[in-house]
Amino acid sequence: MKDTVVLRGVQDPKTGEVIAGFGDWPAVGLVGQSYRIPLTALVLMPYQVHEDLERQYISNVTGMTLPPVTPKILLS
């Protein structure tokens, strides 16, 4: 893995509210350094990612500016 980030709670400096944000993982690693993690050290659970966080991650990692999300029609 290279330039890996982790999702963590951070405090908004304006409001003091805890919000989701991305940080370097590990925080003490060098930028551009690669990490080898054995598969036996990973534990994953399937889940759906919040769309805003997914778009923020893609934008942060690729540097792309994504178009606004189109509103979804919810059928009841």
C-alpha cells in the first residue's frame, strides 16, 4: 500500500463538532512510502460507504474534481 489514508473522527475548528475526515495512515510514515501488510493481519467487514465520504476519498486520492451529486428520487 502507498499513500494510505484512514477514516477518523476530527473536530471541526469552527463548530467543535466531530466530523468524519481522512488522515494519513500510519501518521508517522513518510509520504510516498510503501507498506506491506500481510493478509493474515487484515480484518474486513462488508458495508456500504456513505456516498459523500466515498466521493471525498476519490477526490483526495486522485486530485479529480467531481461533479455535484444529482438528487435521487426516493420511491415510497
